[in-house]
Amino acid sequence: MSAAAMPFTDREVAAIRGDFPILGRAVRDGRRLVYLDSGATSHKPRVVLDAEREFYEQHNAAVHRGAHLLAEEATDAFEAARATVAHFIRAPEDEVVFTKNATESLNLVAYAFSNAAPTDEPKDPRFVLGPGDEVLVTQMEHHANLVPWQELVRRTGATLRWIPLAADGSLDLGGLDTLLTERTKVLAVTQVSNVLGTINPVGELAARAHAVGALVVVDACQSVPHLPVDVATLGADFIAFSGHKMYGPLGVGVLWGRAELLEVMPPFLTGGSMIELVTMERATWAPAPQKFEAGVPNAAQAVGLAAAVRWVEQVGIDRIHAHEADLAERLLTGLAARPWTRVLGPAAGTPRGGAVSLVVDGVHAHDVGQILDDAGVAVRVGHHCAWPLHRALGVTATTRASLAAYNTADEVDTFLTALDRVPEIFGIAEAS
């Protein structure tokens, strides 16, 4: 590991934690908060809170409207935020669309196939879907990258197929040649599983999808905040991610798409802001990305997201990834010493994301989560919006700890110590 990609020192983590006011609060009878639920939503550093407040206090106006000074300033701030986000993922500015979250971003792309151009206008064949066509997903998708495609095939008469899970939590690519064919119009895949932490080979999958003419849509919610993502080399045609999972505000998401695809893709929402010309009979659309940003946009949240991006860049995305990988390894090693737990997904020593999900056989995940919460440890329990994945692995629910830049080795140890109360309370034999 290079010096530039070393995990944070204790002093550096302490400085990072100082940026997050919420981490100083107490929970559950005065216990210190141990927050291990950043896969659901991350906390926000002061610079993000300050950026949103400053927008509302000094520049609040509807962007792309009005000729007064506040409107000019608001528009400049909104478009500067777009430029900041674009630079972070190595994209041109006109390829970044602001949405309210990643779910909307993914729905935007899915609806493009059913919002095809009217019959009196030419249709780009890449966005025409019907009986005989297929959409390929994976069995590890978050519902946000599964349900929109289920609904799309239901509306259009196309067929949904999926890449199955292997026992180790990776994708079973052995039958890919029979799943990915000239009938495939879309491949939708997560870059990093929100449950398993599996890092999927997006580049390889994209190359094979493009070879049969399919478009590639990537759920990047669990990758963009945690490891370097360069859309110029990733191989995808679209990626979606959320602001609130990368230290930014709630209520803002991003869709990146290749410019030539955004140009021909039909819009999802219509109305003000996204139009070029309107008569009583019809309307034409503004160029992308504005074509996909109907109504008054979430400018303050976009400005807050840009502040979060700058914070991540200052801290260093490579070092965030190295730090989270180091903590995940510590957590996995600790769980391996507790034979009454069962980890789903990649084992210790395998490249992975910072989400670690486990099962205690005979104890429901909600009970495990309650014991941890009593100790001040916040985790996620349930199916994590990935019900099919859990069914494929034969479990109803899991307990998930998900890591971020502000977590510490001591917090991992606190989680493990709190987890040790589970066999005490439920009478589980600790010996293997």
C-alpha cells in the first residue's frame, strides 16, 4: 500500500470526527454514540451544514429564473455545484443531472424506455423496449435498482433476467453467456453491494454488455463515497448515487450519463425549467442536463453536496477507502473469533466495501440490533432493501455494520464487545 493510500492515523481520525457535530452527542443513558450505519445515511460535516445555511441566508432564489442579483447568485452556485460533482467523478459538467436521490436517478433511466418518443417522432432504438427484449439485473441489487426494471418490463412486455449469487457472495458469472445476449437491452448492476460489501467487476461486465449492444446502468451509491470512481474508465453508460450517503444533504442525488445518450433519452418529469419552447399543442425540451431537472431544483442541497465533495477531496478518497478497508478487516477478524456469528459476503483478506452483514443463527437480527442499540451502537437490521439477496442466501434478515471515514478501531471493538452480550442473553454456546 502506498503512503498516499495509508489508513488514517488516530490523530487524523480525531480531527475528522471533530468536523461532525452529531458524533459528540450521547445516546441511551449517556453512552457515547457509535455510529455504524453510514451505508444507510452518513453524517454531515460542518462545512456541509454551513454551505446550506449560507445559501439560504445569502443567495436564496429560484435558479435559472429571474434577472435579479439573488437569482444570478443562486444559479451560479447551483451550476458551480454541478461542476464540482462532475470533476469528482471525472465527467463533463453537462453529463451530471441533479435529482432528489439515487432512486429517482435510476427511475429516470428506466422510464426513458417507456416514455419513448411519440409515434410521429423518430425513436432511438436503444430506448425502445418491447416483447422479446430483455433486461438483465443481478440477484444482489438494492430494490432501487431492481423494482424500476421489474415495472419497466411489466409495462413493455420485455423479460427480466438476473445473474445469480455465488455462495461466497460474489456474482456467479458462469452462465453469463446465456444471460447476456443480443436480446439484452439493459444491464443494471451495483458496483458495491450494500449488504455484502462485494465489489463487482463493472468494467468486465460493461465490456461484455456493450459487445451485445446493451446499455449499462450502475448503482454507485456504495462506491462513490468510498472508493475512487472515474466514469471515463468505469465502462458504464449511466451511474446513480445519493448525496446523503457521501456526507452530503438529504434530498439530492446524481445521475451521470454519457452526453450522447442524455441527448436522445426521453425525459422522466416534464413541466417548468426543462422546456425549450411551449405552445398550446406541444413542447420541446431544453438540452441535457436541464432536460431532466423539471421544476425548481434542490439548489441548496446541491450546494451542500458540493461542499461534501470538497470535504472528501480534502480528506482523500483513496485514504478513506484504505481506512474503511482496515476497519472492515479488523471487524471481520473479530467476528471470525466469534463462531456463533456468520458473516455474509467476502471473507477477511478479500477486497470489499465497508458494509459487513452478519447472522446469529437462532436470534433475529432485530434482537441483535436492540442489544447493540442499548450499548449506544447504531447499526442496520432487516433486509436492507435487498429482499431477493437475503432469500437467495437463505436468511430473513441480517445485522449490518457499515463504515465511514469517521469511524475508529475503538468503535469496532465496542461493537464486538456489545455483540458478545447476544450469546449471554440468548444462551448460545460460544464454542465452535
